[in-house]
Amino acid sequence: MSKVTERRHQKIIEAANNKDWKTVSHLLNQPLDNLKRQDRKYHLLSLDATIERLGRPTNIIDMYSDYRHEPLKYLLLKEQNERICRALSTLSIDDLHIVIEIAIYNTSTLQLTKETRFKSHKTVKSHYQKALNVLKQELKDYF
């Protein structure tokens, strides 16, 4: 144990012998209070924290969906991901690379001219637009 912990432990024993339960409770809660203070210092929130939402108190964790306990939502999400993967697999390797780089990583078309076989950023842009149109056609019945 550290010196601080040892001193706190001694104070708890003394307060318990004197039947000063308020001090005992305070000393036992001190490590947790210190952790909470550090969290506030670094702007961290617990998912157990209570906030006011729509005029009533709500735990932050209640705002996040958990698909593990709802089989229907999980199944729908799984089917949606399969459809997206199937649609992406219809694209050529270059077009898939272009779509992923622009849509997810926000890579410029000029940078993609160095990474693909296309030498013009306009060509890359037109391949991107054509790939998006193909994806729209493949997924129009689902979204």
C-alpha cells in the first residue's frame, strides 16, 4: 500500500473506533471521488451518468442501441451489410478502391491518380460517379 492509502486506512480505523460514521463514509468514498474528479478534468463521462433529455432524467447508456438483445434488429443489420457487400463486389477493383478512398478516407482525386492506373483526376472523378450510380442501382430497392 502507498503512504496515502495507509494513512487513510488508519483514519478509517480511528473514525470507526470513535463511531464517526460520516467520516468513515467520506474516507471510504475518497478514492472513487478522486477518480471522478480526474474524469471531469479530462472531460470524460461515464455511460452511467444521468442527463436530462426531453424533460426527464436519462442514463447515457440508454441512448445507445444494443443489437445483441434484439434479434430482429440484429438480423436486419446483418442483411443490410450483406446487401452492401454484394453491391460493392460488383465494382471493379479500381472503382472499389476509388469509392472507399473518397467516401471513407476523403482522399482527393489527385492523390488517387498516383494510387490507381488512371492518370487524370477527371477520369478518377468520372469513375467515382459511375461507381456511385452502379451502387445506387444495386441498392435502390433496399434503401
